[in-house]
Amino acid sequence: MPEKRKRVLVVGAGGFIGSWLVEEALARGLEVWAAVRGSTSRRWLGQEGVHFLCLDFDDPQGMADTLSAFLPAGERWEYVVYNLGATKCLNFADFSRINYDFLRTFVTAVKDAGLVPDKMLYMSSLSVMGPGDERGFRPFDEKGIPMPNTRYGASKLKAEMWLATCGIPTVVFRPTGLYGPRDRDYFLMIESIAKGFDFSVGMRRQMLTFLYAGDLAKAVYDALEKAPAGETYCLADGRGYTQKDFRRIVCRELGKRIVIPVRMPLWAVKAVSAVAEKWGVARMRPSTLNRDKYRIMKQRNWLVDTSKARRDFGFDPQTGLEEGIRRSIKWYRREGWID
């Protein structure tokens, strides 16, 4: 008799990272359930065999009823990956509502429905750590005290702290900047370089880190299988890069010979961010450039010590920045995002 497949519920499956999480789960032979909101696009979720749940995060009891209705009595999802979150909002209070209140609603509904999983993985962010050591450039690790300086980071830390007491066995990931096919944030940087300009912020040394989306997705399921519940992990590909390194790699993959580096002083970026944020409010659309984003761009140190993840669940990212950018640009061209 064949072994029963384990089930995984991916909450927040419709976005860039969510779609990678679904793909990796399918590749591992898991029974995959994608939890989305009614307004969520399913553009990247066309794979055969994906089961969908549409959840209303403003209705706790309705959510519990919905969760209970989709599985046979006495069965559950062995794994849950909670990837839902907002990185930019019109109203900063929405960071807490979406990144904290929605999580509480979901976890409460899971418990009320009697569907507590063997393990849940919560996708947090390295932004919970705040600026860190910007003189000696000591890498972030799990022993550091989180001191978020953005509303986004504060809302993620608030969620982490609540999860520690919620009664569900949970692993927390704090990844650095994530990129890859289907990503729009780093695409804007690549698009700018393709047009001949590379913008950077501040005059002092800055060290950047990256993690390819496919490597993150693999790490999620490795951690669900092997990492002890109650642990937190900072994640990156293990190397540090300058803006010049990033520009050089992108230029090579684009075949771009001449790009003008534009280094903007912090005061100018701060002013532009404030104006862009107000303009976004006026248009009722959250701006990519805002006060939170300014604090993130201002940060000088993004180095990460991944030794704990390597020890606990064999974290070993295989995609360096050069290969990851190559795959991303190939995808952007195929989709017509860039020439």
C-alpha cells in the first residue's frame, strides 16, 4: 500500500514567493493546498493538482468553518507555510492589521477547527532586526536583539512574538532580499540598469545580501522536515555584495556596456520618499518609494550569518547571484518585461 502523501497548506500562495512555495511542494510530492484571498490573482498557480482555499481574514468564525469543510473528518494539514503579508501599505496601520491581526485570525481559526499541524513555518523578514552594526559590519544572526526601525519590520516582529505563545509548533524564517523570476522589486533595479542608469543611496559603504526564491522554497520544506519547532533562522546566500557587484552582474547578463551610476544623498532620497508616499495616498495606491522603504535603502549592513540554519536543517543555497540574475533576466525577457 503506497505511503500517504503529507499535506501542506500554503497561506499567501498567490504572490511571488508563494508561487515558488507551491512549485517546490509539488516537486516534493506533497499534496498542496493554496490559501488565497478572494482578490488574489492565480496567475502563477496554474499547476495541475493544486487545491484552492479562499479565506476571509476579517471573519474568524467563517474561516474556521471554511478550513473544517475542505478535509475529511479527523484529517488535517501536516504542514502549514504562512507566507501572507504586506510590504507596502497606504495606511501604516494596515501593516499591523495584515501582518499581525490576519495571522492571529488564521491561527485561532486553525485551533478552533482542531487542525493544528505538526509544524508551521512563518515567513518573517530580516527587517525585524533593524540597522544592525553599520561600523564593524557584524553579520546578523539569531542571537541579536531585534530593533526594527520600520513599521513593516515592527509588524513582523509583533507577529513573531505572538507566535511564540500561540500553542502551534512554529519555525520562523527571517530572509534577506528575495529575488528571481516573477519578482517585481529587484526587477525595477534591473529595468533601470537596462535603461542606462543605476541608482544607489548614501555615500557610505553598503553591503547587500540576496537569496534566490527557489533556494528559499527548498529551505522552507527542509526546515519543516528537520528544524526544531520554536527556532528562528536568518537566511541569505552566504555572500556579501556591493551595489557595484550587482550592477556588474546585471550589465553582463543584459549585454549592457555603458551604465551611469547615480549615487543619491540620503537627504534627497528622504525628501523624494516623503513626496512619493503622499502622492500614493492621493492616488489611493501604495507607493513603492515611501518612508519605510527609505529606511530600508538607508541601511548599510545586510550581512547574514547562516551557520545555525546550516547546522539545524542543512541549509545550502545552490544559486549564486550571478546564476540567479541570469535566470531572472531570461524570464523577464521571455515575459516581455524587458527587451
